[in-house]
Amino acid sequence: MGIFTGLFRSRDKPKDRTVGSSYSFFFGGTTSGKSVNEMSAMQMTAVYSCVRILAEAVAGLPLHLYKYQENGSKEKAIDHPLYRLLHDEPNPEMSSFVFRETLMTHLLLWGNAYAQIIRNGKGEVIGLYPLMPNRMSVDRDMDGKLWYTYTRSSDEAQTMKGTTVKLYPYDVLHVPGLGFDGLVGYSPIAMAKNAIGMGIACEEYGARFFANGAAPSGVLEHPGTIKDPVKIRDSWNATFKGSGNAHKVAVLEEGMKYTQIGISPEQAQFLETRKFQINEIARIFRVPPHMVGDLEKSSFSNIEQQSLEFVKYTLEPWIVRWEQSLMRVLLSPDEKRDYFFKFNLEGLLRGDYQSRMQGYSIARQNGWMSANDIRELENLDLIPAEYGGDLYLINGNMLPLNRAGAFADNDKNETRKEENHDENTQDETVLELDKKRGNTGKNAPLKRNNR
């Protein structure tokens, strides 16, 4: 059996490393010849804009902890310690916005976001500190259980001791991105490094082009023999090289002639290539081009729809990752039955003022929103309950088909009752007058209803 030990391996046997924990080799050289990593990628404006848009969007959304009620409704769990921790201040050094912005930036650049969970003696979460993804590795022990290894630096918060620290899943908030094993995510920068590298090469080419005089390179031709060609070249460069010397008039002596040999940017479709690379990077992060400054195919009629699609198809998947990761680690098994985290997307899903008012009108008339529900969404003061602010109203002019005309019949019956009541009242009045006049005998007038 010892001979075949290395040939046959159990597929489901736990390994000492997860499949996706070593992804750093994806960074590095590209087909464009430019080295791409998370730092160099952020120097490109399109990448920086996409990362900033998504990070600030997630960080700016209100994050609440809710508790289920016995009647099936929910309410904000303001008294729970996790509510203030995530809504206001995860640790004494940063606000909730900065904390979530930092982790979302890590998630977009490295494909993973990590934070150390600080607990008290009761196991309650009292603090969250971001951890750098490039210093974290995810491994398994001999029993197949996950654990995290973090290499800390001296400039980090003193929340752990030692240079290399072993952390258990209980101590780490991990938000993974898209990956192959479901445990760790892969960096979008690493997976699309060739597209980003080409964008960096285009930017560098453009910068060098303008630095060299805003004109393609060429040759100086002389009809005779030049004793010191280097001196003439240096004199030419000193006079005409650089964007500051562009469009100067050159004076050529001794029959010299300037011949252009470079390819113009128009012929090389330089501008079109740069524009395409911006759209390519926006496509990586699924950000609408108009949000990174490309308004070529945008108009007043479709920008609002693109913004709504950005919330639905771009932000919402990231939000779900955050919500489920927070619930999985921060809540105890008993709390998971009663509590849940929720980002509020209502503000981003609002349309223009007229569309909102029309939607509120429909909701109000159909009885599933009160005046105070609407005013709360519009950040207006609530109407007191005694003035009907909490009433749910519904139109009463809609009936099942088999009861069509029921209101008309009721109205006719009510009208007849009122007419009979008026006639009876008038007869009673006449009888009273007759009694007073003594006309109660044979000559007494007849009742109206007998006439």
C-alpha cells in the first residue's frame, strides 16, 4: 500500500490550505508590460473613481439592527450594543462611515475585507478593527477547521500581541467577494489586470507624448556631413522639446530639413483607446459610465434609470454580502432568530419629486401607508395621532362585481325613509294645530297620507 500512497488521494480530505487563500500570484506583470497591483491600479483615475463611488455608497447607507416582534413586524433594536457599534462607532478611532468605507475599499481591491472582533468576558462584541487583506491568509488545521493567520505591523492598533497572530473565525469579521471556493474572494484588480495595465500604459503614453513636445518624434536631415550631431540634437531638444515649447517656429539652417516619422495620436486612435479603457474598467466594477464622467451615451431620460439599475444590480449584491457576513459572525445562534442587520436603500431608490408624490398618493389611497409613514420617508415632522397622522385610509367606491349598485339601492331606501319621516312629521304638526283649534270632530281635516 505504501507504493500507491502518493497516487490515490481522497478528494474530500481536508487540506492545510484553502483553495482560494493564495491569490497574490495574480498580481504582477501584464501583457501591456506594466506591473499592476492594488496600489498602482488606484493611480488610474477610472479605478479610483469606481472604488470611491462604491465604497462611499456602502459607507453612507444607514445600517440598522432590527428585532422581530411577536406580531410579525420589526423595530430598531436601539438598546442592543451592536446597534451603536455599527451605526455610530465600531472602535474609538473611527466612525461607522470610515470603518465601512475602509473595508469596502479592501473588498474592491483585494476581494476580501477583514476586521478583528474584540469581545469582553461575556463574549459580547465591544469593538471592530480593520485588518489589511494582504497580510491575512486563510488556512485549515488538521481537523479541517478554518483559522486565520495575520502578520501585523508596528503602526497598527495594539489589539493583538506578536508579529504573526492566529485568529479563529470567532474573532474575525470576514466579508468575501467573488471566489472559487466560497471561503475567500479573488481580487477584481488581479483578475482584470491586463485591462487595467493597458489603461495605465495609455496614460503613460499620453503623458510622455506631451512631455516630448506635443508632437511626434522626427529626424533632422542635413545635406552634408555634421561634425557634432549630438550638439545639434541637444540644441534642438533644448529649444523645442516639452509641452511648454509646443508650437514654436523652428528656423533650420544650412539646408537642414525636419522629417516627421512618428505616428500621430489620431492615426493610432489614442483617444478612442483611452475612452474604451475607461468603459472597460467601469464594466469590471459594474458602475454606469456616467458616474465616472463618461456622458457620451447618457441623457436626461436615461440617467435616472441607470442610477436605479446601479442600486439594484451593483450595490444590492454587495449589501447582501455585508448583511449576511455581519449576521453570521456578530450574532449568537439565539440572537439570529430574533435580530437581523439591514441597510436602508430607500433614499437611493427614490425617483424625482413628482414620481415620489405619485407613488405616495397611490400608497395613501390604497391604505398601506399613513400620512406619518410618508412624512417619515421625506424627513418631515410627524402629525400627532389625534389629528389622524397614523390613520390608514382606503377608497370606499370599489365593490365586488356581484354587489354593483348596492350603494345606489341604499341611497334610494334612505331617501324614501327621509320622505316618509318628513310627511309623518308634517301630519303630526297639523294634528297638533287642529287640537288647539278644536277641529277634532267630523270637520277635522284628513291626514296628508290619506288625501
